[in-house]
Amino acid sequence: MNFKALLDFKALLVFIIIFSMGVVMAFYAGKASNNIATIDNLAASLDDLRLNVQNLEQELAKKTGIDVRAKNRQSPKTDQAFVKAEALIVQGELASAGLYFSNGISQEPGNWDKINRYQQSVLDYCRQRIDNGDYEIAFNVLGDMNTFMRTQALYVPVQDIEKLQQALTDIAQIKQSIVDKMTQVSQTETAQFVKTLLSQSDELLAQNPAADNPDKITPYLEALKENLFALQSLDANVVKQNDSSKIVHQITQLENTIATFEQQLATAQAANTVLILAQQATQFIDNAKNEPAQSDFVLYYLTSAESIIRQLVLIAPKMEIAKTQIATLSQQLEQAKQEIALLQSETVWHEIEQAFEQIQIEKSTKAQEAIEQLTQFRQRLAEKASKLASVEILEKAQARMAEVNHQIANWRAKQTRKYEQWAINQITTFYNVYQDELGAGTDEDRVHSGIIEFLGHIDIRYLSTSAQTAYNEAFQKFYAELHDKQKIPLSAKMTLMDKKPLSDF
């Protein structure tokens, strides 16, 4: 086969490919907008066509030894991307369509036919949006398209730059037409909006909610402020001249009304806050009175009520309602404190009396045992007395304390007398037993032992003056009968030896 025949065959092959693609695209183009399955069918048909063309190319290559595949032929993948993109954009799926367009264009960067095909699809989409009144959407899409087209200047051939410039001009013209339409709509809507705002202002200013009801004043103020903000936000350039003076007058009235009702709201809110706090304080006082007298919560409730009263003094010192509530609450709190203090003190006093009744002291009771019982009670009484808040009960506790101290003093006096009686008995016995040793013929060792046995255990600190005198006379008389060598050791031993304790009596 000569070269001319080869070219004729190649041309025929290309014609067959183009014709086949045209038939397939014409068949599916009308259905592409129905669903995505149509797009997939079209892609599958293109894949089948690609396989047929590859088989023809392979047969031709075997016969001629020449690879007849076109270098610049558009890849099937690219065709699929554009077909899917155009079908999606017809359905309004602009974002998804953009992905396929980008994929198709990336296969051959700078290919003006593909770039222009993409641009025309987007322009058609924007025109449809404009017809539907979606001006902002169309305007934003055109802005993105303008940015994309400008970036293509890096890739398109020099001979296509003028086409690119014309495309940018087309985009700018459509954007300007959108601006004109939006301006026209804005002027009409603004006039109607101004009329509505002025009407709403008149209705609001005619209202007069209760000045002492924050629940009604608050939403009314919010409505006034919203209306004021809307009037202040109007563009003076689009407002009719005869409406401008009305707007200024209405703004002034709204500002004055807002200032008046804000002051009323502040007063009403303060009064409402006073009432709420007063209710809370009253509840705390009632809770304290209802708690058991010894409960730890009593102090918490009373402290909370005091804290609220102090808060009232700070937040509303000049409000008459606050002054009245503060006076009432202070009186209630003081009365509650007195009642609770009396209950608490009575409970403590009952415990004190129970402890006192448990003391068991008989005439035969040892003094030390009586003193110990009374001392323990006195210590407990002192601890309990610190919890007494009632003056009346505290006076009872003080009287009981004086009584106990008196009893302890009596028992200690009895104890000391008994100790002294024992000591006198020791001294007398010693003297009677050892008086024969006085004078000539003294048995010094026997006297030494007698002193230790009878006098050594006596603690003279517990003796009265007269008893100490008797002790000293007895000791000195017999001490003088001892040898000198016995005296110092005896004195040392008498000092160090254990004494009979007072607690034994």
C-alpha cells in the first residue's frame, strides 16, 4: 500500500470516528439531562467506540507497519468528562460539573476549543439563573469564571489570546447587565421597604406597654431598636427625597421613645430583682426555722439571707420598695435568729442537765472520785456553754458552773482534811511507839527505821500550818537522836521516797 493510500485510509478512519461520535452524542444529548444513568450509558458507548477504533488501528499497523494513531486526537476520557459535565450543568449541578470540566481541560491545557466550550456552558447556566431572578448566584459564578479565564492566559497559544480577551469582555458585559437589573430591583424594593418601615414605626410608637412590666417592655424595646436600626441603615442614595424627611423625623421619635422606655425598663427590672431577692431571703429564713436546731444547714440559711439583704442595700439603696423590703427582712431575720438560738440553747441545756443527772456521788464516795466526776462535768459544761446563744440559757449554765465549782472546792477541802487526819495519825503513832527511845539508851537504827516508816510517806504540802508544826517537831526530836552519819542519808531518802498521794482519799 503506497503512502497516498495510507493517508486516504487514515482520513476515512478519522471520518468514521467523528461520524460515530456525532451520532452517539446526538442521540444522548437530549436525554443527558434526565438522569445520571444516561451519562454512564454514553460513556460506555464511547468506550466501545474506542475499542473498535483501536482494533482498526492495529489491523492497519499490521498491514502497513505504520502506527496510524493520531497524536492530537481527543482522548475518550476527555470526551466522557465533557459529556458528563454538560449533562450535570443542565441539571443545575454546577459544582459537580466543574470537576468534570476541570478534568477534561487538564488533559490538554491551553486547548481553546475546550476552554470556550466550558465557558459557553457556564454562560448558558448564568443566563438561565438571570431569567429566574437569581442575580447574586449568576453574578458570583461569573466572577469565578472570570478568574478562571484569566488564568488560562498562561496556557493558551498566542493566536488565541484575542479570543480570550473577547471571552472576558462577554463575561464583563453580562455582569454589568446583572448590576443594572439588581439596581432597578433594589430601587423598587427600597421604596416599598421604606413604606413598610415607616408604617411599622407608626404602629410601634402608638403602643404603650405597662411601665412596670419588664416582660412586656423588653420585647417592645427590641422591636423599636430593630426598626430604628433598619431606618438608619437605609442608603440615602436610593431613598426618595420626599421620604427622607419622614425617616429623619421617625428616627428622632424612635430614639426618644427608646431612651424613655430603657429608663422605665431599668427601674422595672431593679424592682423585679428586689422582689426576687426578697423572696429568696424569706425562703432562706423559713428554711432555717424549719431545720432541726443543731443542723449545720441552719447557719448556711441564715448567712445566705444576710448576704441577700446586703446585696439589696448595694443594688437599690434609693428605691422605696428596696428600703421597705430591707427593713422587713432584717426584722424577720433577727426574730428567726432569736427563735433558733433559743431552740438550739434549749437542746444544749437539756444535754447539760442529762450529764449532770448522771453524776453519782454518795456520802460514802471517796473525795477523789467525786472530784473527778465533777471536773469532767465542768469541762463538758464549758464546751456546751460555748454553743449557747440564748442569754437566758447562758445564765443558767453560768449558775450551774458556779455550783459545780463550789462542790469541787468542798470535796477538795474534805480530801485535804482526810489526808491531814491520816498524817496526824501517823505522827501520833510514831511518837507513841518510839518516845521511849528519846534520851539515854537510844536505839538509833530503830529510830531511823521508824522515821522512814511513819513519817517518810507524808507529803507536807497537803498539811495545814499546825499539822506541819507537829510533823516538824516529831521529826526533829527523833532526828536529833541519830548518829551524825545517819542524818544526811536519812534526809536524802526522806526527800526522794514516794509520798502518799492526795488522790488516795
